[in-house]
Amino acid sequence: MPSLSRWCIRAALAYLVLGMALGSWMLLQPALDEPSLRHPWPSLHAHILLLGFLFLLIMGVAYWMFPRVRGQRTGREGGWVAFALVNAGLIVRLVAEPAVSDGHGGAWRVLLGLGAVLPTLGAAAFAVTILPRVRSVLSPEEARKVRERSITRTPPAP
């Protein structure tokens, strides 16, 4: 498994735990006779699970499993850029959105806007880098030759 895929999946699992913990905390509030949590917590919960967990898991599996282009995993640099942009945007949002909802403005609002734009740029970087691996870039004959070469280079099992 490529290191980019490992990092995407590790981050996705961390966001899964964080998102589930936040969801549990939100559900515990009424059970503890506290008022239900409102904005920004449900929105952050959704962003953590959808962007942090689901999107990063999809990215990691896609970079790992999608077909190679002429025997190579293309888009590694763009993949790291996408990984960084999605994580940076999500972390900025996690910090800025509670501050904005508490009435702080100015720089916090700018950071919240940045937190909205960065994952979008990350998604675009992901789409651009994975696209060559989605299209049929090898003819069936070329694919057969690549498979045959990779089989002949593999040492026999002891």
C-alpha cells in the first residue's frame, strides 16, 4: 500500500473516532439534562465524518486501488497536495467555526471562509490527479503486456 494511502486512511480513522466522540457528546447533553447543542456542533460533526472520514477514506482507497497508468501510480504529488488541503481546511474550520458562532468576527470569519475553500481545492486536486487513472489509458493488449512483465519480475515463493 502506498504511503499516501496509508496516511489518508490513518487520518480518516482518526476523524472517525473524533466524529463519533462529538456525536456521542451531542447525544449525551439531553440525557444529562443539559440543553441540546446547537450551531456549530451538528455542522462540525457532519464535516468531520463526511470530509474527514469518508472523503479521506475514499481518497486513500482510490490512490491504492485504482488502475495504474502504464504500470505507474500517477498523481502522487497532487495526492499529497489534496491530502494537505483537505486536512488543513477541516482543522481550520474546527477551530474557527465555534469562535464565529460565539460572536467573534474579523479574522475568525476569514479563517472560516478559508476553512470552506481549502477542502474544495483539495477535492479539485484529488479529481485532477486521479482522473488519468479513471480513464482507460491502456488498451487491453497494453494491459496484458504490463501484467505479464510484472508476473515475470516477481520472484517465486519459497
